[in-house]
Amino acid sequence: TFAFKYSYTRINRTKLRGEGSTMTYSDAVIKRLTELCEEREITVNRLATLSGITQSTVDNLMKGKTKNPKLKTLHKLAVGLDMTVSELLDFPEMNETAFEDE
């Protein structure tokens, strides 16, 4: 079984539009990256290497310290995952959630 370093637990406080409270933008990005790393069976460290981003930058993003990642960072992550930024950000929580400012 594949053990992933950063399990995503904060998603439990998520409620999509129409159900009450909202998920934060950083929560949605963390959830998406976690799922993609699990699907590809790669660690966050490997994602950083594949993306050409420092480990600390990816760690800060995955721990929620970076609330609003730059497009340049998202682009590098997408390239590291062999996808476009559009594909990276095209998932239900991103498309169906009304985000509030953090």
C-alpha cells in the first residue's frame, strides 16, 4: 500500500456551494495535489523535483501556509504532473465551490 506523507484531513470542513460553509482556495489546491500525487504514487518531494520547485515551497503550499499560490507555481506543478494548468485546476471542488477571501 502506498503511504502518502500529507494526508488530507481538512477536507472534512468542506461544503460546496448551497450546502452552507465554503472550502478555502488553498484547501482545494491541497486536495487536488494530494489526489494527483496519490494517483501517480509520488511523494511531495518527488513532485517538487519534477516541477523544479523547492521542497519548502511545495511544503508551504501543502501545509496551507501559502494561501494563494502564484500562477507561475501552479504552472510548474502542472508541468511536473505532465498536465496543463487548466487540467490541474479543472476538478469539482474548484469548479463548484464559492471561495471566500482568506
